[in-house]
Amino acid sequence: MMGLIMQNMDVVLLEFGLGGALLASIILLFVRREKAKLRHSVLRYERIKKALGE
Amino acid sequence: MANKIALFAAAVAVVNVAVFYLAPAESFSLSLSDFQLQDLLLFQFAHFSVFHLFENLVGLMLTAALAIELDVSMKKFMFAYFLGAFVSVPLLLMFPGAAIAGNSTAIFGALAISLDRAKGMISYKITYPMVTLFILGVSIATSFEAGQLIAVRSDIFHIAGFAAGAGATLSIKELHI
């Protein structure tokens, strides 16, 4: 089917690609890790603030 | 309540799958030689193979997940998405004999606006060139494998989609959308 279409038409596939998916996954994981680090820092800051009685 | 971007991505995915199974791709693909008005809207939902559809669905879901993680607003996400989709239309004038189908330029547009939102964690001076190089790199590798430079045309569309998303980011800031 695909071969037939390709023969009859000059097709430009607008395809995100598995490479694009891999890159998006890496960025997503990085963002999630950074957010977790940020959350952890906020929690630690609040714990210290509480311990100091502020 | 489900996130609006998740609902939008799910709706696009459902339409993509429905169009793929209900109509042959060539009936909705956009080309100058076989131009039909409805193709201007529908080409982004048409896919030529299961793999083509699958890759775009995976890309859409990952980009939506990234946008949700970064709290990108629905309005901005959709603006970049559709700007990325429709930037392909004028570009088609460069390739009068070609037919286009798929929503990857839209996904790259949405990815660009998400990456701008992530700039507090990783600068767009790193991510934007990284994505552009990645688009070109994959294509060049594919071309070497195929023995000829075949994928460059789709790269022009993808880079334009990504640039449209980056442009959407700028215009949102300027116009306070």
C-alpha cells in the first residue's frame, strides 16, 4: 500500500520520528528531575525555617 | 479534572487514528497538483503508514506531557501547535510536485513553546540549537543509509514548524496573548 502511494505521489512525510521522541523523552526526564530537586530544596528550606522557629 | 492540554492531545490523537482508518491518506494529503480546499485543514490529520501515525502520536504525547509538566497554558500550546501545522502550507509552494501529510510540524511548534517555558531549568540557547541539529542529524544519517539526500525536504518543514513555535513564543510576549 505504502509502496504504491510512494510510486504515484511525491510524498513528504511530516513525521516526528523516533529520534524526536527520544529527544523529547530526555528533555521530559530532565525537567522532571529538576522539578524534583526544586521541590526537595523548598521542603528542606521549610524544615530549616521551622527548626529555627521562624 | 483532566488537564486541558492532555484532553487536546487525546482529541488530536483520536482524530488522527480515525482519519487513518476511515480514509486513505492520499485523499486528505495536501498537494498543489491535486488541491482541494478541505485538505488545507485535514492534511495534518492524514498519515501515510501505521509507523508514520505511531511516531506522531508518540511525539504528541511526549510534547503534551512536557507542556503539562511545565504548566504551559492551553492557549499558548494551541497557538504554537496550529502555527506549526499551518506553516507547512506556504512552504509547499517550494515543492510544487509534492504532497504533505502529518502533524509533526505542529508538534515541533508545541515543543518550541514548551522549551521556552523550560528556560529556567535549561536555556533555550541550548535546547533550540539541540533540537535543530537533531532534526538535521537524523535526516543526514537516514540519507546516508538510503544512499541519497531524500529526507532534507521534510527537515525544511520540521525546522519551519519549530521556528514557528519559537516565533509564537516571541509574539505571545510582544502581544501579551
